Amino acid sequence: MLFLSSRVLAQERVNDETPSLIGHSFRMMKTAGFWISRHPSPDAVIMTPDQIGQFNARLRTDIKLTKDIFTIVQDLKTESLLEDLEKTLSDIVAKNYYTDNGAMADEDFMDDVKRNMNLSGVVIGVAPRYGLVVHFAPQRFLPTNEGFYEEKNDYDFDQLQNSALDVGTPVAVVHTSSDGLWYYVMTDISDGWVEAKYIALGDVNQVREFAEGNDFAVVIRPKADIFMNESMTDYYDYVRMGMHLPLTGVDAGRVTVNVPVMDTDGTLAVKEAYMNAEDVNTGFLPFTARNIYKQALMMLNQPYGWGDMYGEQDCSRFLQMVFATVGIFLPRNSIDQAQVSDAAVDFDEKSDDTKIAAIAKSPAASTLLAMKGHIMLYLGTVNGKPYAIHDTTLSSIDRVIISDLSLGQGSPKGSLLRRITRTVTIE
């Protein structure tokens, strides 16, 4: 069964008011070939699979920007979990957000949410349960589908939306709501509340084998359909770029993969499913500038989705998706992505010319441009101007675009160039 949210469907907004070319970009910039032709070595391997494995391990174990959910039983401190849940609730209450009906969230509503969080039921020393996501699942800061907004009717920016999980995402379930309808889950890159109907629980070894098998198909399109029959007419769901599923066969024009489903008793089962061969790659792509350009430009003009709302992506998820196709698992949030490498340059109050010179020296296609609340991928320099691809809401653009760094000039926040605080090279 495919679950649909009537609230999201009713309030989804499609922005078609902004022009196709933005921020001094021009027609030929809209394909990967333009940038590939300007790169000094587009097919050179930036990092080998072993080096990528070391990079990912460093993020998990050394600087702890991501995590291994299968070792969380060793790391999870239930007292800390309770503190985190209480702090999240306290921070949200203090914001005085508007709800779906345009009124402030009242005390009675928040008391109901707090009771459903089952804070008294957090058990010290409990081992997590494990499962797999069976349908695209919003991940929330509180166990409710009620939207919370900084401004009335600002439906595209639900402040309770933390992230979203694709079909096949492994999760560690560390707590359950009082009504039993919500799980508090941890993934390798995000934590939050997910409706229990989206998660099938199974044995930890079953979940781990699904997630870490050697043969897998990596999604290389913005979205890839999953079908449950060989003729590919029985639609199940889609998965987004960078997600990988166990691969069991390759045939003309299609691949066979395993997908998790919920058995009749509510537990985890695994079934064969089918995907278009052109939507996936067998194993990760090599980490080259060519492949990063191709994957990033494939996302051009994809709609923005705050916290993955509407099944889309925000600025940091966009980068996470692109780099996942080569096996690099970046953190979920931009503030953490800005810390993934020691190969970084901090700008502080540097002049615009100093920033431009530093950015121009950075490796294109593997350098992130970070600022407060936003992050971008550096594409290269054209006529002395650095260009980036990024998923943005600036000036109500609300999609993935290519622009130079003058974008935003004259606005209250200022230009992208003025706001950039750091470059980070993934190496």
C-alpha cells in the first residue's frame, strides 16, 4: 500500500515564476559537457574506493558527523536520548510556531504531543530494534504530522520536518510513542520520529545484510521507479539519487533488486522488484569530476524541498545525493558538511577579491562552498567568475540552479560571495 498525505498534496506549491537562467549563467552551462570540457582532468580518479572508505570511516568514528547504526548499541546512552527529546520539545515550544490552521500551537496541543513522546518510557540500557523503510517516510522532530511554521500558511517550510527516508533505508528504532504509531529512529545521517507504518522490523542480521551486501544497484537519476512485476506495471514507490538496493539480476533494459516490504504480521520481508536499467549503476560510480558533474547537472531544475518535503531535497540533501553515487556518505546538514575535510579555507572578513582568488584555486567538482544556512558545489570559473550549482530558495527560486556568486546582491542577506565563510574540498 502506498501512503499519501492529503495535507502535503493539498498544499504543495509549484514555483514557475523565476527565469531558467539565473545569476549570470548562460545556456551552455546547463549541461555537464560544458563543465567537463573546462576541467583540467575530468577523468582522473579523485579518490579510490579504499580512500573513500577511509574518508567515510573518519566521518563516522573520528569526527562523528555520521554514524554506524549497527554499533549504536555500544554508543547509545539512554540518558542522552531523553535529554535530546526534552530539549527538542523545549526548543520548539519556545518558538511559538503557527499550525496548519493559522493559529499558534496552544498549550493543550503541546501537552498532547509531550504525552505521546512517552518520555517516561525511555528505558535505560535498552538495545535498539532494527528495521528497513518500506515506503518514502517523512522524519519529524515531534511525533505529529501537524505542520509548524514561522509565518502563517508558510506551508513549504514546515519546521517540524527534519528529513525523509527512502525505501530500503536501514534504521535503529530506539523509542516508541505512547500510541505506538511513531518510532524514534536513528539512521547513519539523521534522527527523528517516523510513523511506524513506514518501517518493517526484523532481525539485525537481516537488516545489516540488506544494507551492506556486496552486490547493489545505485540510483543515478533524480528519481527511479520501483515495480513489483516483470512487466514493470505494478508501481511500488520511487527512490532518489544515491540510494542503493541489493542487486539480484540484470536483464535487457531492467535490473532486479530486493526491496523491503511489511509482511502480513507486520514484520520485515524482502521481495524481488524491478527497475529501469538506465536509472541505476551496478556499484558506485568512480569518483571523478566527470561523474560529479553528470550527477549534479542531472538534478538541475529539480524542485526544492525543505527537509525533503514533497519527496524533493534541500541544499544539503542535494549534495548528499550527488556524492552518494560515488560512495561518499556526507552528513545530512550543511553545518556538518562544512566540517568533512581538513582541506578547508576559512574567510572570516576577507574581501570579495580574496575570496574569488581562493575559490578559483580550489578543485572544481569536489569543493563545497559553505555559508550560514546554505551550501553549494563549486563548478569552476568562467570569465573570472566562480560558478556553483545549488538547491536554493533565494528570491523564491525554489529549485536546483547554476549561478555565479553575485546572486542575492542587493538583498537583505547580501550576495552569495559575501556570505561564503568557508571552502571545503573532499579529498
